[in-house]
Amino acid sequence: MAYRVSRNRKEDFNPTNGQLSISSRTKLPPRHQVVKKEKPATKDLQSTIESQAQSEQPESDPARHSDNRYSPNSYYLADNNHRSKSATIEMENGDGIKRIGELAQKLIDHINEMRKFELEHVASLPKLILVGDQSAGKSSLMCALAGIHVPRDKGCCTRCPANIITTPSVDWSCTISLVQDYRYDARKGRPVTIMDVNQHQPFPPWVGQDQVRTEFARLTDKSKLAEYMRWAQISLLNHDQDYKQFIPGTGERALAGNTDIEAKITPNVVEVKIYGPQLPALSFFDLPGIISNMPNPEEKYLVDVFESLAKKSIDTFLPKNFTTMLTIHRYIEQENTLIIFAMSMTVDPVLSRAKKVIEDLNATNRCVGVLTKPDTLADRTGDTDFENILRGKEHRLGHGWLVTKQPGQEFRADESVYHATAREEEKNFFAIDPLWNGPWSDFLNRCGTNRIQNVLSELLVTSIKEDIPQIQKKLSAYRAKIDEDLRKLPELPSQNVQLEVQRLLHNFSQEVKRLVTSEHTETNFHGDWTKLSRQFHDLLIHIKPSIGSSHKSDKLKIPVISLDESDDEEPAFVDAPDTSGRRRRFQDVSSDVVPPPTFKAENSTPEISRPRPILNARGPSNPFRGTVFQEYVGLGRNFATIGDIQDRMQNSSYGLPKVVDPRIHRFYCQKAVSRWKEPYRAVLHAAMKILRLSVQGILEKHLGIYRQTFLFKRSKKAIHAWLDKLQEQQLQTLEDIYQTENFAPFTLMEDGINENKKVELEKLQQSRHKHCANCFVDKQLAMNIKKIKAEKSTPEYNKARQILVNQVTPEQLGRDDFDVQIDVAAYVRGYYIVAANRFADSVCLSLNNRLFRHVHEQVENYLGSELGTNHPENDNNVAEDRRKLYKAKKNLTDFEERFMDLVADCNSPGVDGYNYPRLTSPEEANHSETLENEQLRYRRQSPVEDMLNRRRGVYNYEHEMRQAHKRGSGYVNDLSQNDED
């Protein structure tokens, strides 16, 4: 078998289980292994790694810059003996794996957040990438590592990189995002050829752009992940089209099943964040498989594009200004990308194009190999080539070789237990296969998906920790370069005051942004807003229109025969008397249950009017008492009665009894939603009150020390005026939403109306039956058809009467003359519930995604414009350069904050197994960006410096307050003088 190894270096061929012995590779922490035939080799490997750990010391960077906050000698004084010991973890021990996973999850979370700052060109962050030839089982391996099940697809799924991030969680959820660093720039009428692929444009016709990150979907149903990933990648391959067209279930293209693509391949990335039980803490890039040829001659350029994509990921963003291959190789040698190289056991290893790419880039030292499809090995007694690979004699990689067996095309399992079943099948295969249970049993400790997951987590944690000193040096150098560039720019008059105010206003705007995007967890803003929006929805449902189900004709008549009249005369009729024995209260038509009618004989003398009984002074039970909606709880009362509906039907029937004119439904549906004006205004005022209080608190926090100055008073006034303007604009938006609902009833939710109508019809019919049953019993008792022995108004009488009411059947009552009116009332209430749900969603969505978005977009420059600190400089080029530098510096400061969190977790004493010595901060003087003496912290001091000063006791709060007051007084005097002028 041909020996393949890096062409640019020689390797020590001592048996090392497939691992290189070079000292520059990322070290895999030693572990206990069960090796029957090569125990000395394992011992050599252990001693090699330990000697490397002892020999490697963090290099000190020459003092090129005055800012030495990230000096390795000061920050990262690691005890090498302790480091070697703590990095040795028993991988077969459950507690060890748990400790690795706990730390890995924290570090990977930090790394993923740090990537958002787009500082890879300054400090490359550790990452895992998955590469391999086409059809090498790479997609199956990716699914197994991520704990997902995505059906095989030879189409677009192999033409787009995917960043898979897995995090352990109690419940399964997923967020899919589109990360676009390139735009599609295909020239019409000119096809792309192989000549277009070069170092400066490796992915024609894609060209670089500012990163655009778009959330594509959020899922809680694992079964939908495959479909959404497929359409997300199709969306990236159609760069110039709206991504919303490709969202399953709602997008026009997705609904039509239109999978046409504009580009053959894209370097843009689908980011898939998966949270779920028993998932490892991993973050890796799944790249399209490297291909050797294409079926069509005009697509031959894609072979080089696929290879460029793999090289880009291995190089991890090469500098744009490189000129020689020496610079490229030097940059690659310093890279910290860990490569997962998938190679199928169905092909000859020497034919792997992906392996050649890795060797050409001299990256084998940071590569872990994974052999796939062991069940397809032609020679079931063993293969010399692959045995030599596993024994470390050929095709050696920096982190050795592992083996996995993933399910084939014929594998079937329920989605909920797919991976558990697959892992069990994999375990059984290696346990019973004659080859792996016999001649190759020495390699069983390197087989299985779980083993791969644990090794990758361990490698990534080790890589992250080893890179901390280098990242610290690079950040220090980058900050020094920014400071130097700022010093070279012309200074402006009164810059001290202007920069101080800009710093304060910038901090204020950034915290307001975090507030409205739910990234600020120190306040109750989002909790109060969520509670308010739910109360608004509950109120709309609560005030659904009440329909009175009684009518004056319901009072059953009884004959009254006068003894003074002739027998030939017709007998008179009076209403059946009320026999309920209860004192009457005025009828509350907000309830579907209507009390029995009061007795009133026809042609009788009117009774003396009496005051209407007053309810409890506190009124009826109010579920919204104590909220902003308590005064609107009765908006649904007195809406209509069945008599009202009957009258309107008679006026529009045109001689067709019981034919309901559609205008009746429209009239009452429109009337039902017309009562929402006050509630939506109330929710807007309440939301603005919550927002004002939160913004006021942030203003106090950042400008509170200037409370008695003109700066604070003018800022406060400007903020309130701005929020008033936003409120007025939002009120117009909500008014438009309200008028849209109030203009005419409309919905496509036919099923929703039918379901709600069914429920409401049952309620109204029950209420109607109870009312008629009471009237029926009154007549029976008045005519002595039924008798109750107990005296009226006693509990025994009421109980006996209620029994008679409950015994009344619909057959006894006969057909209801108001069944059509009841049906109309049920329809109106069914439509109301559908419309109320829609209106509540629309109002709250507008507040959350329009009002809060405008706050997020406008707050950055609003105060600066109002206070006059954002006036353009005379030299526009200088102004633009200054803006970019300050933006870069702010971005670096935010990056530093996250980086310090990562460093703190690396040195946390609460994490077993990876306790590096605690970092110590240097005893350094206060530095300034300018060469001349300046006031402390005037020009710069990032939050990282604040934290370090407080740790070492250098920070002087009283001195800071005095300096702040002095700067504030000078600024106020300047403003006052300007106002007087």
C-alpha cells in the first residue's frame, strides 16, 4: 500500500495508534486504553504527550506596545505539571465525561458568541470542521454527532456548509439561521469557468460582503428539522430572493415545492443550533464533500470551488493582503482548526482527494480521522491497508483514527428512538462482527459514535485552553494598532468633553438596545411586557358580546275566569306568577343564564316603582381588578338580545320568514369588534409606561452622576420627547389595525369559526332551555298541575322547585320560536373569538416588533444628535476613519468582555478535571491613547479594565466621581454658553 504523508515534513514512525509525534499538533489529553498487543506504544504515547506538556511554555511577546494587559507572562502563568495532570481524564469513566461536557458546554457557548463579533481576522477562534470525499458517510456522521436525523440527499444538501452547534438541554429545540458573508454576482451571458477560480476569488461568482445574519426558523418538533434545513439551504442557493419564500408552511416557493436553484454551490453557511437531552456540547462545520469530477463539462469549475471551500475552512479566513505562498503556509501552521476527516472503508485510502487537500495545507497534525462504513469492507478477514492505518503505520494523523458504523439506507426506526436504536445497532455490530471481535478487537476502544463525541469535546476544550495566550497577545496587539491609528488622526477642539459625552451616550444606547431585544436580564421589562400582552388577550376574550336569551313572549299565560262575567265571554289571561321565591335583581344580560321573568298580570294596576337593588358595593367579581384593564371588563355587556336580533331580521326579511340576511351577521360582527378602541389604547399606554420606566432607569444609571447638570436635564427631556413621538406613531399604527378589523368582518378561518360557534351555541341553548324551563314550572305551579308542600321562600321550597325545573325536557317545551336567533348569536360570538385572537396578536406583534424595533434602531444616535455631539467634522474622510476605528474599538471591547468570561470559566475552581491556575492581572500603570498626559480613563478604559482595576484594588471610585463631575461641569458650561448665544 502506498504511504501517504505530508510532503513538507518528516514524521517519527514509532507506533502511536495513528497519531503524529510532532510537537506542534494540538495535543489530545492522554487516556487509559485497553491495548492487548501494543502496550509499549501506548506508554510511549503517554510519555510523549507528557513531555510535550512539560516542554511547552507560553512565549512572551516583545514589548512592542504600551498596552500589556494580555501579556501571557502576567495573565496565563500556568503550572505545566498541574496542567498535564489536570488534562488527563479517564474517558471511559462517566464522571470524567460529565466534567468534560460541563466545561465544553460553557466554552463552546463563549466561542459561538465571540464569533458574532467578526474578529476572526484578528484572533482565529478554535473550531471543528467536518470534511471528506463525496459519499464518504460524512452527512450520516454529522447527523449522529448532532443527534438529528436528516434523510440523505444528493442535491442541495451537499452544496452548502452547515455550522452545527449542539447544547445539552431538558427540552429539544432548534434555531436555524442564514449566515451570509458573500453575495451572488453572476454576470449575465458569461458562464463561470475554471479560470475564474483563484486565490482572490475562490468561490466564483460569489464575492465578499458585510455579514448578514437572518433567523430562518425556530423549531420544537424534531421531525420537521430535515425539511427546514433543506429549504434553508435552497434559500442560500437563491441569494437574491426573499428568504421568506422558502419557509415551509408559509413561503410561496416552499408551498409550491419549487426547488429550483440559482447557484450550484454557496460558501454561505446554514447555522443550526440544537438544544436537547443527552446532546454533547459541540460546535462543528459540516462541509460539502470534495468531488473529483462533474457530469457536465461546463460545471468542471465546481471541482475547484468545492476544494476551495474546504481549504477556506481549514485555513480559517486567510488574510486578504497575503502575497507569497510562504505567508500562506506560515499562517496555516499557526491555525487552531480541528479537522474531522471522514473516509469510507469502501475505497482505497490513496484515492482520497480530501486527504490530499489536508496534506497540501500541512494540516494532518490537527486532524482526527473517522473511518466510516466498516460493514462494507470487501475482505471480511481484514484489510492490510486499513489495519496499518489503525495501527498508526500509514496515513497517520495528529489525533489518530476512530471508527463508526452508521445506519444504511435500509435502516428503519421510529423518529423518537432513531439515534438510540442506531447506537444500539452500532454497538451490536462491533460486538458480534467476526473481524472486529477477532483480529481487530484491539481497536474496539476506538469504535462508536459516543467515543467520537467524547474525543471531539475533549479536543475542542484542549484547543480552546491552549489558544488563550495567543488570543490574548493578538487582542493586545490589535488594540494597540487601533490606538496608534487614532493617534495619527487630527485632534479636534474640546475633544475631551465630546468624547466623554459620547462614551456616556454610547453606553446608554447599548443598554437600551439590549433591553428591547431581551438580552438585558437585570430588569423586569420583558416579564412585565409579556404579562401585559397576555392580560390584553384575556380581556378581549372576556368581553365577548353577551346575548340576552330571554324574551317578553316567554311568559306563559294562564286563563283567568271572572265570576262576574257571562259564560259566553272569552276568559282573560295573565302571566304565570313567579314561584321561585327569590327576590328579583335587575337582569344582568352579560350572563348567558337568564333568571325567570317576574310576575306581572296583564291589565293590572301598575306597581309603585321601587329603587333597583344595588349589588355589592364592590361590584361583581372582576378578574382584571388591579390591572390597567379593570374598567373595561363590562364592555361586552348589554350587547343585544334575541329580541333585538328578531326585530332586525323582521325588518330585512322581505316576507321570507327565518331567512337570515347576511347583512345581519355583518352588522353584529362589526358591532362586536367596535368596542376594542379603549382596550388597545390602554395596552399601548401601559407598554409605553413600562418602556419609559426602564429607559429612565438606564438613563439614571449612566448619567445619574450629572443629575444636577444641564446634561442630565436636557437628556431626560429629549428622551421623553422622543418616546412621546414614538408613542404617537405607534398609536397611528394601532388605529390602522383597529380600523382594518372594524371596516368589515373577514376571515379565512372557517374551521375556527365553526368550532367556536359550536361551543357558543351549546352555551346559549343551555341558557335558553333553563329560562324556558323556569317559565314552564311557574305555569304548572300556578295552575296546580304541580304542587310543592313547603312554604315559599324557604330552602325546602326552592330545592323542590329546582328539581321540577331540572326535570323539564325539550319535548315538554316544544319547538323554540327563537332557534334561528340563537344560531345567529352563536355565529357572532364564534367570529368574535377568531377576530379577538387575531387582533390581540396583531397589536402585540406591532408593539414588540415595530415600537421596540424603532427604539433599537433610533436610540444609537438620537441623543447625540439632540445634544449636538454628532456634528460632522470638516474633513469627511477623517470623520469616516474615526468612526470606523471607534466602532472597531467598541467591537473589540465587547469581544474582550466575552473573552474574559471564557478565561474565567477556564480557571473556575468549580469545574473538575480542567483547573488551570487562576489568571493574575498585571500591575500596570494607567495608559492613555495619546502621548500627552490626560485625565484618568478619559480617552479609554474598557469594561475589562474596570473589572481588572477593581480586582487589584487600583480603581478609585471617589477620584472617578470627582473627574466625572469636573468634566460634566465643563460640558454644562459649554452647552449653556451655546444656548445663550
